[in-house]
Amino acid sequence: MPESSPSDIYGGRARIGYTSPPLTTEVFPYEFYRIVPDGVTLVVTSLAIVVRSKDEVDRSYDISLRAAREMAAAGCDIVVLGGVPINLSRGAANADQIVRDLEAELKVKVSTSTSAQAAAAKALGCKKVVVCQPYEKSETERIAGYATHFGCEVLGATGWGAAFNQIGRIPRHAAIDMGRELMRKHPDADSIFFPSRSTCWSANSASIAWRRTRPSSGTRCAAAVSRIASTASAACSASFDGEEQRCHRDGPRCGCSRPARLPCVAPQSRSSRPPSRPRQSRF
């Protein structure tokens, strides 16, 4: 095949490989392309999760490893293995080792949902969090436990109540509604944690942050960070604290070790921010 220059392909700035847990992946690609700049593309493999059974998780783990190798062979710049339950299905130590082994084998940067969320929590200094999860309420305790795994104290948690195969039907206002309700109940929380990249969490959780639901303490929103923006760089984190936005995607701008050719979306000027909306009450 004739050689092509980066400017001649859709993913001329970066091609991001991602293994998406739902068998029917819908929302994640939509939100991904709303966030990343032009020239960044998503190379996605849907896994086997329908009801999140043990068999589905085991099969998804195996598919993830095969997909990672195929993504590297296709020339992806980075590979992200999605799904915290899948990442941790054979233990946290195994998850870390798999990343090291794949990087050594494939010569491509590899990350996971687990490591991206942990990096976001650390970068933002999250200590006391509330957790808003999209699935059935019976899953709330399990999912809130991930925030504890990331070193946070969970003050409160709730679930929207959607079955896994119905997450594409969650209304766009769900994240805002749950976040506001939990912050009313737990005003001492410094962060709102929105797990699951596969639901309509990122744009709306970013909306919470832009509105600054707790201006006095500069409430931080890790959701849009650890789920989609971080996928684009494998460890992106941002803080919407006052007028500042930090991004760990571009070495020259923020001093981190991310490859300089990956685009950085921060800091943004006022003129480039989302259009302002009429001022509302805090919640």
C-alpha cells in the first residue's frame, strides 16, 4: 500500500484504540467525537457485555487482549482497555502486569479505564466524593467501591436504574440531576465521580463543572476527565477550578510525560469555552 502522510488521513493527529465493554456500543463514540479535536479518531472494538455476567466478563477480557494486538498492528498511537470490572476481573496486580506486558510486546502505549480513573483522582486531589452511576441501584455499592479503590472516601452514592443493555436510553439530564441531589445531601464532598464511559455522562458532567455547582470550594468534576478525555490520551485529567483547566495530554503545555504530538485541549480562553447559559441556583 502506498505510504500516506498524517495530513492525508482522518486520524492524522492521533488514532486512539479503545475496547468498549457493551456489545452494543452507542453513546461513547458519539461523545468522544464531541470532545476530541479534529484529526483524532477512535478505533473501537465492542466487547461482549450485555448483562455483565461472569462469562461475559471473561470473554470480554480475552477479546480485549486480542483487540489490543490488532489495534497496534493497525497502527494505533495508543490502546485503552475499557471497563473497570473487566480490567480487575483477574486482580489489580494482574491488570498492571498486563499493561506492562502489552507495552513491551506491542511497543505502543497501553492504558486501562482503571488506571485512567485512578490518575484523574490523584491529579485532582479527590478526597471526599459522591458517586453517580447509571446502572441498576443494586450495583451502586459495587461501583462506589471503585472510588474507594482509587483512594477516596465515599460520602454518598446513587444509581439511575438502567439495565446495562438500556444505557443508550438514559436521558441527558440524568447526570446533572443526580449530581445536584447528592451535592445537596453531602455538601462536604470535593468531587463528583461519574463512572462508565458508555453512557451520556461526559457532556452533562462537564456542564455541571462549567456551572460550578459549588463556587465557594471549586467543586471538581472527574467524570468527563477519566472517562472520555482521558481515553484520548490514556491518562488525561482536568480541573475546572475557578478559571483554570489543567490537562495532562501535551508535554510542552503542562509538563507531563504525554507525547507532545497528542493534542492538548487546555487551557482554553473564555472565547473558546462552551456558550454560557442563564445563571441558575447552585443546585
